[in-house]
Amino acid sequence: MSRPNIDSDLRKIVEARHHDPFSVLGRHPDGEQSVVRAHFPDCIQVTIAEGELPMQRIPDTDIFEWRGAKGEVPERYRLIWRDKGHHEHITHDPYGFPPQLSEFDLHLFGEGKHWHAYRFLGAHPRVVDGVGGVLFAVWAPNAERVSVVGDFNRWDGRIHPMRARGATGVWELFIPDLELGALYKFEIRNRHNGKVFLKSDPYGQAFEQRPKTSSIVVEDSRFAWQDQAWMATRAQTEWLHAPLSIYEVHLGSWQRGWEGEMLNYRELAKRLVDYVREMGFSHIELMPITEHPYDPSWGYQTTGYYAPTSRFGNPEDFRWFVDYCHQHDIGVFLDWVPAHFPKDAHGLAWFDGEPLYEHGDPRRGEHLDWSTLIYNYKRNEVKNFLLSNAVYWLEEFHLDGLRVDAVASMLYLDYSREDWLPNEYGGRENLEAIDFLKELNKVVHGEHPGVLVMAEESTAWPQVTQPTYLGGLGFSIKWNMGWMNDTLEYMARDSIHRHYHQGELTFSMIYAFTENFLLPFSHDEVVHGKGSMLNKMPGDEWQRFGNLRLLYTYMFTHPGKKLLFMGTEFGQGTEWDASGVLDWYVLDYPRHQGLQKLVKDLNRLYANSGALHQYDFDSRGFAWIDCNDAQNSVLVYQRRSDKDVMVIALNFTPIPRTGYRIGVPRDGAYLEVLNSDSEYYGGSNMGNGPGLLIAEEQPWMNNPYSLTLTLPPLGAILLKPEGPLEEVQTTAAVAENQHA
């Protein structure tokens, strides 16, 4: 190598713009000798520890050099350096180590097919040739130079520039002797304009607490999972025919400590499990707990996709949370956000000085509603980032599924925008996003049988829950936003007007079995001026509670899996406020207690009665008895399983209907197993008593038999035909509570 080239390379090292620092720094052959170079800004002396070989400063630089015989300095050597404060330090030279990332890993990542990219990208403790340290890797193809900066090198980008791995766009550096807990970021210099950006690690697995944004080096997990029985059962469960009742939770506002402080994941687990088990829910769904800088975003503007938020503890604490839930037979879903990401300077936006994770054209790359950026699903590495992330949460934290947020915004190029860029065929469908969603579902279901992927999709996009090999998107479940909107619109009407709008309730059964639907009353329905669930209901206090009890009974008996947002189960009066906590104090009042008891019993009946869950997604599980009595605002239908039948009658007016005849499918005795107007639930206690009702052999409503009933005001009753003793005992327990 000629002197002018060396001078040019040295200058680039000093100016922190060299794309290949390993070609200059470290140990290199030089004719019959070896040369060792090291760059130590603000250092006064450097010595090679092996042999105590002093290094000489190259004039007008902070580069130190030693020249000597080959073999005098071993392959892995240490440097002793003294800073300007005359403090002495010793460390192995990072530039004395070979590349660590395999060509196979890099190839798979470039193809978008590395489902475990998180295992080599980011920061990972490693032992290389007997030397402990941390391997850093980041994807930044538009960079001229990338450095690891942190509290271990004074955040100085000149000290630890990384090695470029050719055309892959990946940069790596093994920093020996670095300890766990180190704070770090990546300093990136754009190759076209020389601008420098300071970025958190996209694959970082832990972060400082807000408002700080540094990534943290953490050890590979050694967590001793105790949920083997749960995981084995999950993989074999026919979830399509099993009860699924979800309690949606925002961890920061469900409960807090005595002084308003956030609780740790472990303490939250104990409190939540006790409550959720008592209430009869089968699963918890967590609003996003991926790291995010801004509390009011509720986690939907994520900057740390691979890190449980530090608000509630560290990654091992969150593993403990999931493990504890599983040991107590509670599943855990995560609200996952692959549709967009925020513009925060330390995040993914313009990561290496150019559009990288986001689409470059703002007509496709920006969400105007949320002032966020949209992923460029066409880039293999971006798809790999998201696909690997899904696998990460399922594999590393044993989560039972993902609720995919804002799917509609991903499917349509013209979603909530006037200026949009059509696809290559001139259409409005986002073809790349569609391919991504299909691949997501194939990967997740292939890698983790029994895991559910749920779509929050609010349009009439066809075959959302059909398998990809049949042309569908491949989701397990779709949120039934149409049912939710129609039902709430109906329930908000004064009862005197409801007979004009019976179709708002009956319409859902036209399409109920076209998808695997979940019925959601989520956080979105109790914020931004929409009012609480209780205050959506019309009338005085008695009517509002009656309407809400009726609504929940309708929900739990309608085909589809169930979801309730925290606080709605006991009738919180105010809108949800993420900056506070739920109004638990209202449970001092009988009507709120009664509503909570009703939800508990509905969960119990739903779980124990096959008729209410076996065919949630199949027309075999439902039949109208009468949907035409709009004049009285009454609906009557039956839910069915292979072994079980349940008859449901609902009165959507505050007028009791005495002597009301309904058709029933079987003769014999019927037991009223639930009455939402029971005094036990805070109602007026009108109904049909604890005794058995005997069907008459009088055809009615296209059924061979009939019963004459009292339909309570703003109430629902569930009737079960008397069968084998064990079946009667299972469902009669709720009835005993009501009439105690």
C-alpha cells in the first residue's frame, strides 16, 4: 500500500467517514513486518499489553501505530490506554477480530426469509475466541459510516466505527470486554450528503425509561419457563370450537401503586390473574407494550419493536408475567402494530439519512391521520424486520397470539387520503402489504401451531380469515366492526324508536359466518368523546344499566368470540383516561356490582355451554326463532352445539312482556339459567322464577313446541332444555345465584 493511500484512509478514520475501518485499524502485514493501528481520540498514551509494546502517535492525529516483527503481537491482543485525566484502561482491540455474521444469515435476511433475524441484528453478548463482549449489527445500506456509541465511549462516533458487510447493507462490530447494561445507539453518516443521525437500535431488546431513548445491552434470556403444560395443550386445542373471551387491558391505567406509580409486570400479573380468573375471561389482550416514548399514544406509536416497555420492568419481568398467566390458565395476546411507525428522530424514520423502513413517496409513505410513516413492504429487509418481530414475541415470550392493528389502512392505498398512488394495475389495493400479511400468517401458523392472529379490519375485504392457499389473507379471526357499530347505534336509540330499526340488530346474521368473527367492545369505543359504555345507553340510571346488561347478554349469546375492554365490565361512568386509573370505586354501588356479576356469569355460561361457543363460526350454531317482532322490539333465537341447545329471548324495551309465547325446538322442561333483569344483577327481578318451564305441544314461530313467558323490561333470558343431570347442574349454578 502506497503512502498517499494510507494518508487518505487515515484522514477518513480521523474524520469518522471510513466505510471499512478494519482495512486501516487492527493488525496488518506490512512486508516482512506487522503494523498495529488504533484510534483513541483524546488519549495521551497507548501500549500493546502483550509484550508491553508502546505505540507511537501518527502526527496530527489520534491514531497510534506500532511496527515490528510478525508474530510478536498475537491475533487477539489487548491495548492499554491512558486518557487525558491519566486514568488507565485496558481492553481487547475490537479491530483484531474477524467478521462474526455468517454469510447464510445475511443471505436469508436479504431475501426477507430470516425469521430469527433478531438473533444476530441488534446487540448480543458473545464470547469470541475466549473473549467476552457484545456483537452489534444494524442494517443501514445508505450509510457511509456507522458507529456504535454509548456511555462506554463518551458517545463519540470516532471510537467504534463498524464493519460494512458488502452489498447486504448490514454493519457489524464485536466490542470485547463490554459489560451488560451498557447504554448505546448507532451513529450513522449518510453516504450522499454526509449528514449524521443518532438512532436507537431497531432490534434493541431493552430501552431506557421515557423520555430517555438509549438502547440497553441485555443478556440472552435464561428464563426458566414453567408453562410447558399450557404450551402443549395450546398446540392441540381446536380453538375454533372453544370458548374465547378476552379482557383487553392497558397496563398503565388498569391499576397503579399507592402513590400513582406504575406497577411492575410481576405485580400486575398477580393482580390481573386473580381478577381475570374470578371474572371468567380466558385471555388477556394487552394494548401495545412495545417500547414507545409517548404515553398518550397508548403504545400504538412504537419505537422499540423488540422491547417490552421499561415502564413496567425489564424483559425477564415480562416473561414472568406471561409465564404466571399460563400457569394459571390465562392466555396472553399482544396488540401488534405493523401498519405505521412514528417520526421520532431516534426511531426508524429516515434511519440512514434516506427513506429506508418507510416508503419514499409520501402518497404511500405517510399516514396523514396519525402523522406517522408507513412501512415499505416491498423491501425484503423491512418485511423481515416485521416478520422476525412477530416470531420474536411468540417465541421469546410465549405469547398466544397477535392482534394486528389497523389492517384496513394497510390494505388500501387510498385509505383516508385524497392524493394517492395506484398500484401497478391501477387499483387501490396495496399489493405489497397484502403479500406481507399473507406471509405473516403463513409464518406464524407454520412456526407456532395454536397461536392466533387477529385482524382489526373494518371494511368488507373478502376472505380475511380464509387460508392463504384458498386465496384468503390467512388470519385466524377478524374483529366484527360492523356488528359493533350497528349494535351500538341501535342501543343508543331511545327504546320508543327502536322498533323502526330492528334491522340494525338482525343484519349481522346475514354475514355472521362469512368470517371467523370476534365481537369487540374495545378501548376505541370509550375515548375521544364517545362516552363510556354505560353512558352510551339511553334513559335514566335504571334504564342505562338495564340496557347495558341486555347488551352484554346479547353479545355473549351472539355467534362470535368475545372481547371487553377493562372497566366496561363494571360500568365505569367516565370515559377511559390512560393517564389515570379505572374508577374502581364505583364497585361500592350495587348496580355496578350487579353488572360485574352478570359479566362473570355470562363468561361462565359461555365457557360451560357448548351451545354458546362450539359453532361460533358456523351456521349450525344459530337459528332464528323470531326476528320479525319489531313492534315489540323482541328477538328470539337459539344457539346450538352437537349436544346442547340454548334459547335466548331479548326485550329491548322497558315494557315487561307477560304471557309472551315463543317457539322452542324441543318438548319437555326448560330451565331459565340466566335473567339479566335479576335482582342479583341489579334489575327489577321480573322473570320466570327458579322452577322449570314446561313446553306445550303447540307449534309456534316455525317450531313444533312453545312456551309462554314473561320477558323482563330491557332484559334477556336464557332457557336451557332439561337434559342429563350433569348438564342441568352445569348451567343451573348461575340460576341459583340469581334467585338466592
